[in-house]
Amino acid sequence: VIKKEIVFSGDVLNTTARIQSACKVCDMELLVSNDLFSLLQPGDQYDSTEIGHCKLRGKDTKIALSTAVQRRPA
């Protein structure tokens, strides 16, 4: 049995925690960085709305964030 483990630490974990905190501030269930959203290639399964560039605590640069909701079948 081969075990694989993905460990996130440092800046990745810090940024994720800051985005999660931004969910509360923006009263959103889901926020995702635009960079990650484009890598996920959600196709037409989700409708996304760009929130804009947000300054996250402890970060020098603003990060572009979006929210997304799953499309309902027609």
C-alpha cells in the first residue's frame, strides 16, 4: 500500500486561512482566488462572480477573488 500525503504549509496555508476569513467578512459561503479557479477549469458547471482584488491580512499584494455557485441542470 502506497500512502500519499499532500502537506500545505507556510504561505499556502496562510493565504488559505486569510481567504477563509474573507468569507466571513464578505458574507460569502465560497471564495476562491482567480488563479486557482482558472486552474480548476470548472467549465460550464459553475457560474462565477468576480469579487475584485482584496487585501488580505499579512499579504503585501492584493489577491483577485471570485465566488462560484454550481449551475442547476436545465
